[in-house]
Amino acid sequence: MGGLSQAQGHAQFVADIADFGMNPQAALEAPRFTKMTFAGNDVEIESRIPEDARIALKAMGHEIKVLGPFAQDVGGGQAVMRDFAGGINYGASDPRKGRRHPRADKWTVSRGGASGFEPVQSTAQTSHPN
């Protein structure tokens, strides 16, 4: 993630965790938008953002460019979060980056819970080249 999308992507990631209670993986996978110019009302928005939200933005005067469901134009990243109380580190990788650790299906992943993060065992059934 870089350029004009970087600060916007970071703000959306932090809001997804702090305001919406998502875990790092869900926050990285959440649909995003970006503004690639300083002037004008143009906004690039992933197609996974509901159509009614896009219609409402158009009604407010925004010029919407709909991107693919996981568009690299909106950035991508990886994240690590430490649960100091539980002594667990959580890692997450954005599918927009096209990478996944070869042993990710064996790792403990996190799920947002009432107390913040509850560890759960991944049930991914994928094969990896490594």
C-alpha cells in the first residue's frame, strides 16, 4: 500500500478494528474505497460495497468508479496484533496481495469476541506449493 491510498487504507483498517470490532484478518479483507485525486468528487470503490451505498454516494454528487471485488488500487497489507492478556500474536494477510503463508491452515487465527479476541483453530482445507 502506498501513494494516495496509503493513509486512506490505514484509516479504514483501524476503523474496522476499533469501531466495528473486526479482527485483523476481517479488517484487511473488508471492502475499501479510495480517492486518487485531490480535486473533484471522484471515488474508486470496490464492487463488494453494497449497491445502495454506491447509489447514495452518487445522489450526494460523487462520481463513482466501481472496481473489482478485491482491487489492488485500494492498497493491501499485512498486519500483526498482540493480545497481551492472552499472550497470543495474531497475523493477517490481505488477499489483494495474492500471498498466503504455506502453513496458514495450521495456524491459530482470531475471531472478534465479547472480550476482544478469541483464538480459534483454522479449518482451511487448502494445498500449498511449499
